[in-house]
Amino acid sequence: MTIGALRVMLLLHGCCSLKEKRMVIRAVMSRVQNKFHVAAAEVDHQNQHDMAGLAFVTVSSSDKIANSTCDKMINFIESLGLAELADQDIELIRY
């Protein structure tokens, strides 16, 4: 069993308030969750309106599948066009 953890840092251009930020973050997280059936949370920069740190977690039977899912999530987030992907980190945890 492998747990794939993806952390992304998003730059939110044009968000002038935390309310606008939450709308964008909620849209990104729900679309990723619906498409990839993963757990998601905002984990960093909660009080900044122009930046967000999100984490996504998936569980699979192999490293290859977990890594592939994380790569696909990165591509999907970029394709949404809701925020600029500033940083990303993938970690695989094997059990």
C-alpha cells in the first residue's frame, strides 16, 4: 500500500479578500476531489488573500499509481486556470 501526498502552493491573482480566496480554493479542491477521489485540505497561508497552500492525499496499491495520480492532479490544477501553480511537492509513503 502506498500513500501519495501532494502539496501545492497557489498564487491567487486578483483576489482582494479572503472571501474571494475561499471561493477559488473551494472550487479547486472540489473539482480535484470529484475527479480523482482524494482527500483535500487547505494547509498553509490561510490568512493571506493572494496565496494558498493545499494538500491532497491518495491511497493506492503501488508507488507507480500514487505518483501518476499526483502528477495528473498537478496537470489538472494547472488546466483549471483558477490560480497559478507556484510550487509543488509529492511524497510517497509506503506501508
